[in-house]
Amino acid sequence: MYIRDKRKIILYLIFAVIFIIRLINITSPPLDYSSWRQVDTDSIARNFINYKFNIFYPQLNYDGPMPNYVQLEFQVTTFILALLYKYIGISYITGRMIPILFFMGSCVYLYRLVKMTSGMNVALISVFFYGILPLNVIYSRNIMPESALLFFTIGCVYYFWLWIQFDKSKYYLAALFFTTLAILTKLPAALIGIPLIFLAFSKYKIKVFKNLKLYVFAFFSLGVPWLYFLYTGAIAEQKFVYGIGGTMIIPNLFTSILERNTQEYLREQFITKVFTLPGVILFALGISIKKRKEEYFYYAWLLCAVLHIVLIDSTIHLDYYLIFLTPIIAVFIGYGARLLFTNKNYEYFFYMALIIIFLNNAVLFEEIHKVREDYIVIGNFVKSNSHEGDLIIIDRDSPELFYTSGRKGWRLYGELISKDNIETLISKGAAYFVVSSPEAAIKITGELDKIYTRMTGPSGFIMYKLEK
């Protein structure tokens, strides 16, 4: 009884630590780490309120006047934010709290799943490491859909495992619901079908091919996302899913992983954010530990993660895509760490690993939490010197200036910045051109100075009023 109560206290403390470390700078605007993706996410939520309050019509602030329908993930996170923004008011705390709560929910599912399969000790250690892995610390507090992905992905495995064990309809329906939403949230999450298939074969053996429920499961969990992305591809001005899949992933299947720059990218991300150095050691130890038959499906889940690395992460060098790997990484780290923690001769290695991971997070702290104040300064200047509804052009591909200025418009950057392109956008309604990096656009600014009214901001940036 005492041991059980002690473990409950440890569990509550673990969840408290995981939650509290995500409250640091919760009032900060989404202009810190991965600001582009955060700003896009929050803008979609705000545009639901201001333009079309319909989850099937997500809109970005660019490129051009509204509507700017976009083909992205199913907007679970943004629509929840829009509902809260509409009825309790817009705040950065609300924007960050929803991803945090999704992540805490994923912790609950991971703990319950590992506890059922591997015991409470492994479950406690796994969920603790899951909560402090740097990549999870970064993106579970960012205004992004990554936390929802983790919630639905772990939830689908949890409920599918329960359905396989107990054959109850409520677990089957929950697994179907969570799997469908996981794939809707991130299309590559369809790879989670690998451990689900393994679980099904483990129970039904060859009769798996005669199980109608499994065919229905596959049909709906894959069919609904297919219909959704087909639909959004038809209405969207910006087809990000088609673009990423068609131009980046498919042409480079199985080849990007062989490139040196990809291997260097993955090595750096694994050591600094995904595993950390002690995490790599504990993970390797966890893999080598003998498992019971009921735990074999974790290796199928690991295969799913490896395929994600080869097919997706080797091509798309955006670190938040790697978050799909962290649940199964944490499970195997939990196995390895449990072995050290329960052996007095090696217990201090366990504590050293924790200290190093916390220090790793501390080193990343400034990078994670540093807010781009220049975006705020420029945005406020644009807001003060233009009217609501004015369309602007910005000289960068990232959209933060639309967010901070409260304006919509177009992006011209690099070789796209030319007098002809600017005049084309003027004909479409552009009223101002914001040059945030005058030194990079010195050729065009000299020409524009002769034609348009120039305003200079406090830090040297330029804004042209596009009236002759």
C-alpha cells in the first residue's frame, strides 16, 4: 500500500514538473522559436473569427486579399483556439495553453499504455523523459498542431491496444476516431498503422484478413483524410500538402537519407533536441533489453519511426516534424533508465542523465524563448502609418510582419523584388511596400525613392506608400 501511494505521489510530481516547465513565458507572443509556423497557426484561428467561422475554410494572411484558403492539416487546434478567442478573448496565454493541454493529454495516454504493457516503473520513467526531451519542451508550448498530433497518435495506439485485448466496441470506435484525427493532423502519421497492424496480426494471425472491422478501420481512417485533403486542395489558393508531398517527399523517397547534409542535420537534431546524448545511450540500452511478447509491438512502432525518418525527416529539414518520433523514443529510454534506476551500482548514471538533459534544455532556453522584437517594432509602425484593410507587400518569405501589423498582402523576396512585380501588385490593390532589410534591397530602393513616398522606421527599415 505504501509503495503504491508513493508511486502515485511520484506520478503527480512528474506531471506537475512537465506542466510547470511549459508555463515559462506563457504570455510571450508567438514570435519566438519557429515563429513562422506559430504565426500561421494563430492567424488561421483569428481569421476564423474575422472572416469565415468554418473549420473547413482555413485562411492565411498571404498572398493577397482575402480569402486566402490554404491546404493544411485539419484545423483542430486552430478551431478550438478560435472558439476560445471568440468567447473569452484573444490572448497569448490561451494560444499556448491549448497545445500544452494536448501535450498533457498525450502524457496521460503514454503513461497508461506503458503501464499496462510494461509496468508502472517503466511507465513513470518513460513519461518523465517524454516530458523533458528538448524537442517536446519546445513544441508543446508553441502555438502549433504538434501537441495535437502527439495526443491523437498515442491515443490511437492506446485505444487500439485496448480493443485488441478486450474486443469492446467503445475502444474500437475510440481508436478509429483518434487514428483518423492523427492522420488528418499530419498525413505522415498514417505510418502509425504499422504497430496497429502488428497488434492485429498478433491476435488474429492469418484470420486478420477475414476481420471486417479491420477493413472498415482502414477504410475510414485513411479515406476521411484523403477526402479532406482532396477537398482542401480544390478550394485552396496555397496547396501546401500537395506541394510538400509532390515536389519534396515523393521525388526523394529513400534517397535523401543518403545525402551528407541530411545525415549531419539528423545527427545534430538527435543529439541536441530529439534524444540528447544520454538519451541516445539509454535508448540503445532500452532496445537491447529482452521484452515480453506483449511488448513486441513497440518494435513495430520503432519501425514506424525509422520509416518516418527515411521518408519524411530526411527530406523536410524542419525539426518539428521529428516530434512524431518522441513517444517511442521515450518508451525505450524508459526501459533503459529503469534498468539503471533499479540497480544501485548504476543508479547514479540515471541521475547524471537527468541532469544532462535538464542542462541541455537550459542551454536551449534563450534560443527557444527569444522573441523577435524587430517584428513587433516594424508591425507597430506599419499599423500606425496605414489603415485597417490596407494591403501591404513585405520583403521576406516569412509572414510575421503580416501578423504583427494586422495587415494582409503579398511576399516579395530575393529575385522576386522588382519594380515590375511591385507595380503588378499595386494593380491588385497593394498600398504599401515594407522593406525590413534595406541593405538587401538597395538596388530597388534607389529606384523606388524616385517614384513613391518613403517613410523610415526607428530601426532603419523603410515603408513606401505606393501612390505616385
